[in-house]
Amino acid sequence: MINSYKKDFPILEKNNIVYLDSAATTQKPIQVINAIDRFYKNSNANPHRGAYKLSLDATNVYDEARKKVAKFINAKSEKQIIFTRNATESLNLIAYCYGLENIKKEDKIVLSIMEHHSNLVPWQYISKKTGAKLEYLYINELGELTDEEIDKKIVRGTKIVGITHVSNVLGTINPIEKIIKKAHSIGAIVIVDASQSVPHMKIDVQKLDADFLVFSGHKMLAPLGIGVLYGKEELLNNMKPFLYGGDMIEYVYEQDATFAELPAKFEAGTQNVEGAVGLSSAIDYLENIGMDNVEKVEKKLTKNALDELQKLAFVTVYGTNNLENHGGVISFNVNGVHPHDVASILDSENVCIRSGNHCAQPLLRFMGLDSTCRASFYIYNTKEDVNKLIDALYKTKRMFAKWIR
Ligand code: 7TS
């Protein structure tokens, strides 16, 4: 059965590829491509800077996109939505503008060992600059964070907890509700890296009570180059700007300047209106399907893929088997064959997977691995895609028969 969403993605239709690398970036539906095309044909100008109709149009679509994002994650106010380039920039903004200003030598920063480098390397910098200790929440053999580990590490003295909602390597869905509650009980703030969750499930920032939450548009059908930083208003208000320049100021004098209110304070320079328009259209597309359905489609695919991969004696699958806390990302290895070789053979069969350390070297090192193969799913994937992945893995087995363990 071909699912009804694949037809909306010209690149998949045209190239007849099985795209299993959506954790890296997703393909774009024609609806999003058309929305960007319409913007450039009808409304392109520099927003917030012109009194003429086109500039007002550009301002309007940009502001509407912000409102849509706020509603999508249930933020109290659209002022809490800062557009950035991507999750990485959002995380750096938090590290520089909150971390550097608020963390002291005697404080502790706690991260999970499964953080993407984007939510890890900035905190190494802050730790070195401030003298604060950097500690990690480690995983059990199934790639999960246990209650014990959370209670042991998130203790008095912890000021920041950085946690990815869903691991981009193992697909583990972390118990962020519990982590947020625990962190707040001892006075720490929590940064949720929702890069691998906002595209795939309903997220309610008010219910979660996250202090900061970040994600990238390009992992949820939107164009490259647009990201989101959500933050509690009081925290954002008390932070200094990240970048200085046009449109983030109120008054500028020769020796001094005052700054604009949220969200403009954090959006220096000409805004990525194209990105915001694309993100707005991507949200429309996802909401039209319904996030519950997106999650259902992916759960079914993940179960199917896990079942099929686990039947292969020459393949090792990493992470938990519990679908309850497993997103649509699966890491595995063909025993005895380097993941880059596996990915090349799969590519010759038009199956795109990622191989490598997935920008999570500390996690891989903790697991005693250098690299893995990774298949990640989105709404355009089908059972047939999983079958093609399995067939291509059999081909790999045939080609590397001598080395397979
Ligand atoms: N956080 C997580 C959990 C991610 O998976 C990624 C990107 C990022 C942050 C950074 O996102 P960016 O848009 O700022 O680059 N993850 C991946 C991946 O798994 N393969 O390629 C990029």
C-alpha cells in the first residue's frame, strides 16, 4: 500500500527513492514549495522596514507565521517564539545569553549522554568559562534514562538541565515531564531539545512547563535555515541580546543603545521570511493530517521495521524495544561491516540512510561504538520502504558474506 502522503513530495516521486533520513532533514511537500513560490511572486520585501504595501505584506506573513508556531506548541504568547537559523543557533543563544550570565563556579550543568553535539558543546564552553561542573545522565543497556539516574544526578546545586526529548541516534523518548518536575523542585531550569519530537508528536510547552524548548523547521517539512527558540517570557526578558544590529534596537546613540521588546530583541538583521512562510505552511500540512495521526503512522512503521530488523541474525539493533518510548529512529549495524559501506550498498538500491556518529560522539563512545547505520521515518514512508530496506540489507549480506559475523 502506498500511503497518501508520498504523492505530495515531488523529490520522492521523481527519483523513486526510499528516503529514511528524516532525522537529518525531511523532504518538502509541494504545498510548502508552493507557499514559498507564492511569497516570492507576491509579497517579497524587507519586513518591518518599509511603509509600502509589499513590505507590510512581508511583515504580515512573518508575524502570522510566528502566531502559528506559538499555537502549534501552545505557547502563551507569540512573543515567546524567537525565529533563529536552526536548533543549534537556538541552543547557542541560550548558552551564551542565559548560561554565561547566570551560571557560577559552584553550579552544576547536567546533560544527558545522548545529547546532540549542539546541546553539548555549547555547555562545555559555558562550563569552561564559568568553572561550573558538567555532569551527565547515563543510559541503561536499552538506551533509557532511569528514574534512579535522574534522582541521583539532578540534585541541589544543579542550575541547568539540558535534555533531548527524543534521541536522534536511538529514538528513545525521554521522560522529560519527570525531568522537568525534578529539576524545578531543586531550582534548576530545563532546556528541552525538541528537534526530534516537535515534528513527530503533539507538544504543549505550557503543560510540559519547559523553560526553553528548541527545534529546527527543516526537520518538519519546512525549508532549511529557520529554527525556533521558545522560552518563558520572564527568562527571555531578563536575557541580554545575542546578536546586535538592525531591527533589534529601540534607540541608538553614539555610545549606547536601548533594545526592542521580545521577540525582536533576539532577531537582529533581515529576517528569514521565506523560512517563516515555509514553516507556517509545513505546520498547516501537519495539522491537516493531525499530529496524533503523524505519531500513529510512525509508530506503525517503527514497529514494522523493528520486527523485521530483529529477524535478521546478521544485524544488531540498538536501543529499547518498548514502542511506548521509541520514536521513529532506529540505529543498527550489519555485524562486521562498516556502516559507511552498508549505507553505500543501500544507496545503490535507492535506499537513503545515515551512517556515522550522528553528531553524538559521547553517546556512541559510551555504548562502545564508533558508528551505526540509522533509519529514520516520517509520514511519507511506507511498509514497502521498510521491505526495500530489508531487501537491500540482504544484498549487503551477500556482498560482504566473507566479513559478516
Ligand atoms: N538536536 C537534535 C536532537 C538533532 O537531532 C539535531 C540534528 C540538532 C539538534 C541540530 O539541528 P540543526 O538543524 O541545528 O542542525 N540532527 C541531525 C541528525 O541526526 N542527522 O543530521 C542532523
